[in-house]
Amino acid sequence: MSQTGGIAQFVRQPSDLAECRAGVAMFDRDELQAFLASVTDLDAAMAELTASFEEGDVYRAGMMAFVCGMLVGRSGSVTVPVDAVLRLMERHLHLAKDFAGKGGVDAEDDLFRVSPDLVRAHYALPFVLLATMRSRRSRTRRGTARLRRGTGCARRAGCRCTPALT
């Protein structure tokens, strides 16, 4: 059963410049709030979200990467979204570089008319980067917890190369 309902369709719809400029107001959208309220299986929800990244709107996909980071923070498995989020980050970095090379913020209105994905990536990139940092912190926290339990380092299950922290 779908965990995200209409959220994948929402990600695929094009964002406009006003939505991009609104930033965190995206998280107040009814579609996103309904999604967050309906999630019962974090990993299934992240898998469905990440499946929409490739064909989704650049801005909305970036924001959903951040949502995946939030779900990892709720104890979802970082292994579910990590590859898709890293690919998305690389794409956004390339687009943001092109955005800067074509005039950046000073030209964003004109750029949005001719190449909207450059502007969308510019606005979504901070959220994509936060999603990748969230994933790294989550892995570090889990590794530290394993050390405290005395089950070895975070690099390999069962490794005892580092003494347990007390």
C-alpha cells in the first residue's frame, strides 16, 4: 500500500518561482502535511519518495530529500534514501553552478523563464545538503550507540577494533 498517497504526484508537478522563494513554507502545504500524518512505515515512505526524484520537479524533489532526512531522524533506515539523495545532490550542485555562471540571483527572474531548473536547484540546494548531513549524523549517532553498547565500530558489524565507550 502506498505510504505517500498523492505526494509522488505532487513532487512531479512543476513548482513556480513564488513557491521556490517561499522556502520553508513548502512544509505547510496540505499535501506534505497529509503525507507526514499518514506515514506508518518510514522506510516504505522514503522508498516511494526517492522513486519520484528522477522525474520530479527539481525544487520539490530537493525538498522531499530533506523530508527523507527528517524520516531518517525518526529512526528510518539511512540506507533507503542515501543513494538517491546523493545523486540528487550531485545534480543540484551542477545546476546551481550553472545558475551562478548565468547571472545567479541578479538574473533569477529571467533565468526562471528560460531555464527554470537552474533557479529551482538554487533554492532547493540548501535543503538537499541538509538532507545529506542529516543522514551522516544519523549514521554517526548509530555508530556511537553501537560503541556504547560494546558491539564494535560503526564501520563493520561485529568489529571490535575500538573499545566500548563507557
